[in-house]
Amino acid sequence: MALLPGCNRRPDTGRVIVSAIGEPPRLLDPRRAQLDTPDQLFADATAEGLVRFDAGGQIEPGLAERWIVIDGGTSYIFRLREGEWANGTPVTADQVVAALKQQMAAGSRNPLAPFLTAIDEIVVMTPQVIEVRLIRPRPDLLKLFAQPELAIWPRQRVGGAGPMRVAIAGRSPLLRPAIDPSQAEPDDQQERQPQDDVRLIGERASRAIVRFAAHESDLVTGGSFVDWPLVPMARIAPTNIELDPAAGLFGFTIVNRDGFLADAANRDALSQAIDREALTGAIRAGWDTTAQILPDALDSAAPPAAPAWAALPIDQRRAAARARVAAWQGDAISLRIAMPDGPGATIVYGRVAASLRAIGITTTRVAMRQDADLRLVDAVAPYDSARWYLANACAMCSDPTRDALLAARDAPTLADRSRLIAAADVALRDDVAFIPIARPLRWSLVAQRLAQWRPNARAWHPLNRLRLDTN
């Protein structure tokens, strides 16, 4: 990558140019299993859900202008705003309910569907009011409804009712604020300034960083540990580099339990052996490490369950792990580790391989979709529930551990849920189905004209909340 001069300030004129790391954005299909950052931003801008996240990661109205929670948290009643789909037809409660039911139907590939099992039914109460009825309380339901994966599209697929519209389609669509029919002076909304528009580009990190350093964009978003080593090479001004206090999982899920990995104590030896501080420090100084799955108690009744060796120095931990490997009576141990492409992933793999080689284990790096023994997980939590962490860490758990997770999910009261989540956390720690390493690393490059941009735990930065609202 060519070294380019730092970026100080772009004038607050002209459209906002956003580079999102990933493939060019496409029209969201809510049945798709995964969305990358450009798809998520495009969906959130053009087809919001009942609620959405603001610049600080807090809940704000979306299709619903207000809501109430009654019956001990088992009924959410939403009043829809006066909205329009992209073709100008009005949004109706029937359409919203039909779209939500489709996303949560049996067999749905929506990644959030497993966390919506508390929903019993969704019904139309009036042409502008819907009710979501729950089997058990879910205080985090609004944060789930704010996710781009639950953006609402009409069945005709004419385009959503999001805060923005596609003004010019293509691989790098131009988005423009939608006219709000509920405002008293809709003609005033026609007088948009060029800086109200957003051009969304999906591209690889190296191109996005060069574009920003050349003063040709205002925001690079969706950066992770994979791409972080490229940032210092471009000599970006420190005032333009932002890090999110992202909450989530970063570590290795154990996806094979044959041979050496069949024993929980052997799996624990892998976790003991990894020098987390050396690993994260090789990417970025100050990247926080962890040896536990939960970042905090959250909605668990107990503090996070940490392994017994968590406070021991690395030399002592490695000695115990080396003894465990030496006692193995089977064939020489060689593990396949699935990692994404990119310079940061190469550094992380090298550090993990060195740690495991120090206790007598050889490794091979494979692609993320190939068969593996360990697979990297790097995910930001969509909401603040311990169950999300435990469920995503349990790719291949023992039956008792999985039963503990299901019991927590199906708990009839919040008190029971908290108690059972704590039990599931201990069960997952003892099962050693996941090797925690650190918090997710999320970074952005932000021009100073984007005065509304805010770091937040969701690492989420909606396109309609970048500049200060001057309308």
C-alpha cells in the first residue's frame, strides 16, 4: 500500500462518501443467513424495523413511533408511524406483521431467529397498532428488533420504508433522506442539500483506507482485527481514527471432539497455553484480553465463570498444558485452525500456532469454510444478554451443557432465567467448548464533518446519523 499524507478535515459540502468493508451492498433478503457490513448498512438505511439504533447505539423509533410494555413484560404494543414504502404506498400493520412472521417462521435462515423463541404471536390490533405477545418476559426484545436483520420489507419487494431512499442504484448506491409524510410541511423536505445524500461503497479494507487517506471519502466503517495492521501504514491522522468499545466474542470455538480434543481437560490445555497478551499486543497495544466467555454478569445471577488457571502466569499455565500433551497416548497432535484472510488474521494465527507449538502441538491454517478443529469467532453482541454469548460459544457442546442453555432460554421468569444462565455459564466453562481470547476489535476512520458519529458497544453507525441534523 502506498503511504499517503494524513487527513485533517473535509469540507462539509457535497455528498457523504462511506466505504463499508465488504462486498458491494445488495437488496436485503431477510431469509439470508448472514449479511456483511455494506448489506447491513443498506438494509438499515432503506428498510428499518419497528425500532432502530441511533448514533450512540441506543433505541429510537423506526416504523413504530412509540410503544408500551405491559403484562409483566410479556406484551409489547407498537403504534406505527405514518410511513410509506419506497413506491409511495402506505405502510400497514398487516404488512408489518406478515413480514415479521416470515422472518421468524420455522426454517427461517435469519440468524436472529433462535433468539426470538419467546415470541408467542404477533397480531394486528388496529390498522396502526400491532402487539407482540411473549411466552416469557424478554427485556432485550427492542434491541433485537433494532437489528438490520429484522428490517421490514413488504412482500412485493418494492423497497422498505427506511429513513433513506435509493436515489441512484448500482454497485455504489446513492441514498437520499426520505420524505416523512407525517411532517406538516412536506414541501420543505424537498429542499435537500447535497451533503444530505450518502454514497455507500462496499470494498476491501485496503481500497477503503487509501480512499480515505486521499481525501476522497468521509467514513471507513466495519474495520476489524483482520484489517487493523493496514491503518498505521496509511499515516491517517490520529484524530480520524476511532475505536468502538465493542462487546461480543473473539476466540476459538472447538468444532471437533475426536482424539485429543475428546477430553475437556485436553481442550482446556489449549486455552491455558495461549499467550493472550502477546497475541493482542502484536495487533494493537491496549487490546483487552479475556479468559471468560461473558464480559460482565449481564443478566446472569453470578459473575462470569472464569477458568481456575486464569490468574496464573503464562509459564506456569504452559507447563501444565505441556504435561497434559506429554501424557497423551495417541498419535502426534496436529490441529486445523480456521481463520479469515488478511494481515491481522495472519498475525493472530502465528501467535496461536507459536503458543501451541510450545506445548508440543502442531497446527495448520485453513479457510473459514473448510473442515477444522478450531474456528475463529469474531462477533459483536447484538444485545446485552448472557444467553447470546453462551449460545454462540456453544457450537459443539456436550448434551448436558446444551440442556443447561435450553433451560435458561425457556425459564418462565426473569429470576429463574438469571439463575439458569449462571448455571449454563459454569457448564460451558467446564465443557471447554470455546476458547475466549479478547473483546472484538472494531475501528473506523471518521472525517470531522461527521459530527454525529459516536463510538458505541454495538459498533453500529447508521447512515442517517452521521452529520448533525440541520434540517
